[in-house]
Amino acid sequence: MSSALPPCPECQSEYTYHDGTRLVCPECAHEWNEGEEQDQLSLKDSVGNKIVEGDKVTLVKDLKVKGTSTVLKVGTKAVIKRIVEGDHDIDCKVDGAGPMMLKSSVVKKA
Ligand SMILES: [Zn+2]
């Protein structure tokens, strides 16, 4: 009998099990309520597209990199590594510039 349980949202382990009403991951000890796993963190980009972790995006405006003379040009590619809470809500890896916190309002899904 194959398990219909979803994989762990934290570590993608397939060995999740039910503990009463909650789902438990034996590999990273993450616990969550059933149904919650569909609430993958997502944001809206500058034009209203849903963006999630792992999405490729491009910049929609020139961005000056704080503390440097570097300017990231419109169209620069980036990959969303992590969605976080706060003003700068996406942790990106930017082409040619490396990891950087950006605002979802300055990117567009590629
Ligand atoms: Zn896990």
C-alpha cells in the first residue's frame, strides 16, 4: 500500500507519518498540520505573478547595490533562494552579483 502522505516541506523526506492530527518528519523532526504543506510561501512580483522559492526572475528596474558603485541593470537574472518576511522579502542569487536580498516589487517572473 503506497503512502499518500505528502513529503516533508522542510527536507522533502518521503518518510512522513501521521501523529494524530499532525504530520511528522522523522528525518528533520519537522511537524505540521495536514493541509498546511500546500501553503508554500509565495509572493507577487511587480506585475502580480505568483513567485515561489526556486523561481527565476529578472529585475524590472536598475538597482544600485548598497555600499558599492555597482548597478544591477534591468533584465538582470536572479534565482529566488528563499522567501522571507520583511521589507526585502526575497533572498536571491543574482547573476554576476551573488546572493542578495531584494524586494519582490522589483522583479518579474522570468
Ligand atoms: Zn523533514
